[in-house]
Amino acid sequence: MAESNPAAGSAAARMSDGIARVESLGSRVSYRLESGAQMQWRRFGSGAPLVLVHGGHGNWTHWIRNVEALMDRRTVWVPDLPGYGDSDALPPDAGIEPLLAATLESLDGLVGARTSVDLAGFSFGGMVAATLACRRPVNRLALAGSAGHGGPRRPHPELLNWKKADSAAERSRRLAANLRSFMLYDPARADAVALASYEDACTHTRFHSRGISLTSDLAARLRESGAEALLIWGAEDVTAAEPETFSAALNAQGVKHVFARIPDAGHWVQYEQADAVNALLRDWFFGARDA
């Protein structure tokens, strides 16, 4: 069951006027699952459904710089996955299947189980999106910095343990350092919106995605889904040193896809190079079908 209200403002929105402004363009939809748990979605615009799935240690604001570029032609649905953001947590030690089941239940309840959607996923959300595409009708996929490729990562500074910080200020300092070293290529792009989004998302994460992200399951999901896929990586993404090798392996397996590598961008490519990624997404999802 879904309940829709004007976006009330998440914790991140209270910290950043930039987040609050984008959130105010849509509405928040709370979906009560059969289990009784609540899953939170943001809905923007109108038209055929386009779903944007965030990454690990994330929430809907992973797509904060992309929503406006897409909502003029689509109803853009952006969830906080179970165990993230404003959504309820899963039972302790729950694996990926309960997260997928809850996401599928709520998505089908919101748009209709037989309604085909376009679907984008970032990082861990790429694995979620590719798996959903195996279980429900999906037109096209776009995956940014997707997990599950199984290839080598780039060396990067060790992430600081913000959970053991002895003050709120020190916690913020450590999170900001992690944002700059892991998520972005250019540390100067860690602006107020990025900092607010990252801190709020990390501190509200209760699901452990790392083990899933480090698998090599993505190719099998793409092959099984049969959905046309656009694969985007930042040229300096620390999570994928050789994405071209993954693309070549997909080609060898007969998995049709389009590969795009964005210069001057790290892992959070759709934030750091939003204009370039938005142009790709608009062409991929709108293109000739909307002409």
C-alpha cells in the first residue's frame, strides 16, 4: 500500500539547501510491504516509469544531479533501498534476496507488475537493477560504476573508520576524506551537496553490501535479463581498473551492450560529471523511442 505526501525533507535535506530544492520538486511515497515494513520512494515528473537505484552506503541522493534532467520525459522513481536512508531495516544478517524481494514487491505495487520500466543502477545498485531486470519487465538498463564485474580495482588510500570517531566533527572530517578519496576523482568537487548526501547516506546505512559488490555475478545477470544495457564508468573509478576488459568479456559472451567511459570522473560518475552522464541517459532512455 502506498501513501504519497509532498516531500517532507530527509535528514540530508535539512543539511543542504541543494538537496531540499530537488526533493521539493517531487513527492515522497511510502510503501507498506506485506511484512509491515515501510519502503520509501521519491517520485518526480510524469510519463512512463524510470527507476534509479542507488549504491551501497547510499540513498536516493546518489542521483541528486540527474533527477531534473530526466523528469521532464518520465515519472522518475528513486527508492531508498531496504536498510538504507529513510526505509526500514531488514532483519539482522539478511542477505540480498530479502532486499530484492522487498524492492520488487514495492516497485510492482507502485507501477504494476506487468508495466515495463526503464531502470538505472549505480555501484551496488547496478547489481540490484540487473537482477530486477531478470525478474520483471524492463525495457532498457543503464548501469553507472556497477558492482559485480569481478575485475581488479585501483589502489586508493585506506578508508577512515568514521564509526569510531570521538566527536561529530571528527566523524564528518573522516567521511569527507573518504568521499574525496573513494567516490570522486577531483577532491575539489566535494561540494556542500556531495558532503551532505554522503554523510547522511553513510550514517543511515544498515545493510552490508560489500560482499555482494565484490562478486563477478554481473555478467550472468545481464545475460539472463536480455535487456539492452548501457554501461558507464568514470575513467578514474577506483572500483574498476579495467572496465574495458569486462566489456570485451561481455562481447565474447554475446551480451549486447553499449560501453561508455567518462573522462575526468571517479566512481560517483553521475554526480562528478553530471552533464555528460545526463546526456547519455537521455539519449539512451528517450532517444528515437520518444521522437
